[in-house]
Amino acid sequence: MLTKTDRLKKPKYLALLILGLVLVTILTKYYGSTDLGDYSDTAKYFAGIYAADIRSSHSYLYGFIHSPLVGLFGNYFAFKITSIIFLLGIVYSVYRITGKDKRALVLMLTSPVVWYLAPWINPIQLASLFLLWAYYFMGHYEKTSNLKYAIYAGIFVGLGAAFWDTIVFFGGFLVLTYMFNKKFSHLLIVLLAVMIGLLPRLILDYFLFNFPLFSLLKSFFGTLTNAFFQGRGTAYTSMYLNNIIFFALVFLSIPIYFWYFCTKKPFLVEHKKSLISIALSLALIIINPQIRYTLAVIPIMFVLIAPLLSERQWRIQIFISSIIALVFIMPYIVQMKYSFNESGYYDITEVATHISSLQITPYSEAELIRQDLSRIEKDYSGEIFLVIGHQDYYQKLAHLYWGRGIAELVSVQDYELWQKNQSTLFEKKLVFIPSINDRRSIWIGGGISNNPHDTTKYADIEYAISLDDSSFEGFSLVKRYTRLSVLKK
């Protein structure tokens, strides 16, 4: 006689869970919030249908591999399809790594972070899949000392880092934890394997920027600049309640029984290296608490705890995970028909941190902007538009615009630099002054400037678009639309 627990492992129930995950992915209008433009706009740019200069990207490679589908279908839907494929790849991988344990399969299919990330345009899904297999092969290397497994692990770490910068840290923790007491020659070989995995990114960087390490160095120094010079290093804010919410949501995404087994000495001893790697990764996540980051470590957690759970613990974990997952995806479901605060980009974090000012409307600002851009395209076909207001408003409009009548959307920041005949946006110089009468002093400098090969025809700009009724010297209002306004020089 089948118990309720056994029924949950039957194919039809597993199929229902997968179907639910697919439906949440493809039927919701949500595509993600944080870094959304970095990946979607890059794909659109490479597809040749982006009406602006590309701003930046944490993963040019992720956008590049999606660009044929984005160009073919003329929308971002392809990202949702690949997201569910990569997530189901993680689910199936946990199932295989645990010896085809259906309990582990159900645990992953009910994991809140899997449901949370299902509709997202993000490379974390793919990179986390590669990291999981890197962990698997590192475990085999630890047991057998067979170098080929460490090489496989290094290649997977490199592949993960090729698509998502943060794998440099998560993968670095994994490699260093498992290799610290091994032969130094083995570590060098693993690092070489990492470079092999990175090759797709290095090759693309070479063709795009004439320098294979461009995006890695850009990301590293960009993070350094944001953290130490721009004050944007983490998700934390000056509002303590919001910070508590960030931390609490990250905590809720992690399986509760992982914490339980971490209190058991045999578990700590048996999985010492795995847990050190996870602890270092969690420390990094706590510095910048975002739910999406936990996907990198949660599959590994389930690999560790799934064989240890009693039937009762397994049912409790499924129940808790299911409730949290439902809470996590509720904003996506609401936004299928309505909008929070007229925005189309609210996840559970945004809802929770704006709960006191939350308003639900039957329309979204994004949809109104799309309609306005369609009208502007007809009224001013072939024109280059300066986008005034915030320096990155142009990206918001370019992300939403799928037509071909607008020649280009230009950032007000770039336009002002052209007006002033300047190119430098930010620079920092460290000067080391000798205390003795030395003939030489050295300095180290770096910065951000406009592309010297910028092809935008700034002198031809006759019109501007305002998103928030901003004005700009030399331009006056000529027509107001629902959300946008057009100004003329």
C-alpha cells in the first residue's frame, strides 16, 4: 500500500510539479529586476535590434548566445525557455548525483529559489548548474586523488565564471577548499582547467574588445569602484527594516534542515570541506543579500542532506519549502493582470520592502511607455532622440522599444560630455610620494571614459524624450504623450 510520502514520488506528481514550474515561467509577465538589462539588452544588441549604445553587461556571453533567438522572435521570451531548461537541469543533476534519489528530486522541485528564479533573465541558473557539477567532480577527486576529476571540476568552474562573474568567488572557494592540502602542481593544473572553461568568454572578449580579459577586469574594477568609491557595494540600505527583510528572505530560501544538520558533529566532520566552501559562499551572500545568489549553494545543500532526512523530516521540508515558494511567486502571479506601484518589475523583495506604500493598478508604466514609443516612432520616424532626466533612462526606453523607426536613443550623460568636449566620466589616481630626496615618484590610475570610437551623431540631435517631465537647456516641449514627452531643440 502506498503512503502519502510514496505518492509524492510517483511520476504524475513529479510531472505536475514540473508543469507548475513551467507555467509560472511562461505565463507570468515577470522577467526579473536586478541586472535585467545587462543580459536582455546585450542579446538585443547582438541581434541588431537595440536602438542605443550598449550600456554594460555582467555577462556579454549570456546575451550573445541568446541573441539569435531574441532576433528571431523579436522578444525576450527565449530567456524564459532557457531559464526553465537550466533549472530543470539542476533538478535532474541533483537527482543523478544523489544516486537517483526521488526524495532529492522532490526537494529540488519544491525549493523556493527554483520557483523564484524560474521567470528570470539571468545567467545564475546556468552558472549554478556548472558549479554543481564542479562540486561533484571535486568530491570524486577528494575520494580518489584522481587528477582527471579535479580537471573536470576546474573546467566547470571556468564555464560557470564565463557566464556569471560571481562564480569566480564561489568557484574559487570550492577550488581552494578542496586543493589547499593537495600537491601544488595539481592546483596549477586545476587553474589551467579553469582557464580552459573560461575560453568562450575570453574569445568573445577578444573579438568584441580586442582584449581577452576585458569583461573580467571591467567587472572586478567596477565592483571595486562601486564598493569603495560609489557606495553601492551591497543591497543593504540605511533603512534597517529593509536590511532585515533582505536577510530574512535569503534565510528563508535555504532549507531549514541544512541548519539542523550543521549542529550535528558527524555531519560537520564528514562534509568538512563541502561545508567550509558553503560557509564562505554564504558569507559572501550575506554581504550582498539577494535571494537569487542562493541558487549557487542550495543544490549542494540538498545533495548533502537528502540522504540523511527521515521520512518525517522530508515531508516537513517539502511543506515548508512549498509555502515559502508560494509566497515568493505570488508577486509574479498578481502581475499577470495587475501592477505594483505602476512598475512591472516587483519581486517578493520589492513587495516586502514597499509594503507600506504598495498600490495595485490594472496597468504598468512599462506598457504605457511601449505605447508612447510606438506613437513617437510614427510621429518622428528616423530621428535620434536625446533621453533627458536620469543618465540611464535611455536604457529603460531602449529595453522596451522593439521598433525600427527610432534611429537611436542617447544618454543625456553622453550628450553633455559631447557638449563640453570631454570624455572622462570617472578617474582615480593613487600617488606615492617619497619621504626622501628620490628622483622619481610613481602613481597608479584608472577610470571610465567614453568610447573613443563613439559613432553617435550628437550634432544631428533635434529632439529629446523626457520620462519624468524633465527639462533640458535648449529644448522646449512640443508634444506630451501618456508617460513620455517630446521636446525640440
